Amino acid sequence: MKIEEFQRRIEEIYFERDSARGLAGTHMWFCEEVGELTRALRRGHQDELEGEFADVFAWLSTLASIAGVDLAQAALKKYGEGCPRCTSIPCACPGG
């Protein structure tokens, strides 16, 4: 599944409810999911990581949709040429 397809799927499933909650309320849910991912990473629970990464990506996608941002286009625009600062792949910026 491509990023565009994933963002559209999340819109199909959750956009009505998430947009009614608004950007601020949905952002709080996103932050909670990032916290759950952080806990799974700290505990080293590999079995939890897939689900937590998927949840964070889903909440990020719904935030982008509410804000009117196409994630795939935004990523391509910023990182399509490589590092946004030095345009190298891999990044060659001083200090990494």
C-alpha cells in the first residue's frame, strides 16, 4: 500500500469522527499513541512495535487529512532530493 492509499483508507475509516473532534483533540490522541510507541521501544517489546508504529502512522495520517495536507506530496516535496539542507543521500551535513 502506498502512502496516498493509506491516508485515504484512514480517511474512509475515521475522518468523519476525527474531523468532528478537531485538530487539537486529534493531536492529543496522536501524542498518546507516540507515548505508547515510546514505552514499547523502551521496554524492548518487539511484539508490540508493529502495532504501535501503525497506530502512530494512522494518527499522523488523520492529522494531516484534517489539516488538508497530502502526506506523500509533503514528504516528496521536503525529502525528494535528499537531505533538505545539503540535498545529499545520505546526509552530509556537518554534525549529522
